[in-house]
Amino acid sequence: MQHNNPLLLLDNSSMMTVIGEGQFTSRRMSFEETHAVLETFDDEDVRIGFSNSDITNIIFPYIGLTNKNYRFKEVRHMHVGQEALVFKLYVTPSETQPITHMEDGTEAKKIQNIYVYCQYITRTA
């Protein structure tokens, strides 16, 4: 499918930079909807605007985006009509701190809960 502008993939921080100029519409999306939107874009028409490797290494495979070769681009603004998917991270301290033992006997402790949801934004003006 042909698109006039690349689809931007953003996180909390890069989204705040982008929405500083212009008017936008926004809505939350399920992981399935997020996957479906990404499937309408060729890999070369998608730009990653964040450096958090947890999103690409953990969240992308979770929503079924394996072996994608999206290019990184530092994003400062969006064009009118341009779309973006935002991976919003919400971190809370762990209420419990279970300990697990690694194969080599090292202890690992849970210290945070990380929640993720997706948001779809379009610049309208």
C-alpha cells in the first residue's frame, strides 16, 4: 500500500517532542489493531523514533512483529496527515519482590512492573 509519509513508531518521550507543534487526533489501540496497522506499511515506510531496545526486543515479538528491519530516525515533528503508533510504557514499583534463582545460583529480584499500551495519533493541522 502506498503512503505519503512514513509511519512513525514512538515512545513516551519521543511522542512528547512530536506533539509540541500542530493539532492531533489520538486513540488507544489494542495490540491486534497495532499489528494490523503496521501490516499495511512496507518496512521501508516505517521509522522508529525511539532508542528503547526493550520495545523492539520484547514488545515487537509479543505483538507478532519479528524480523522487521525498520530504520531509526530522530523525530522532531510530524507532517499534516502523518500517522504514528506510540508504545506507552507505564512503570510501577513491584508490590511483591519475589526472588528467583538463576541456573548458576545467582538471585534475581523483581523490582518493577512494566505495563504497555498502544496509541494511534494523526497530525490534523
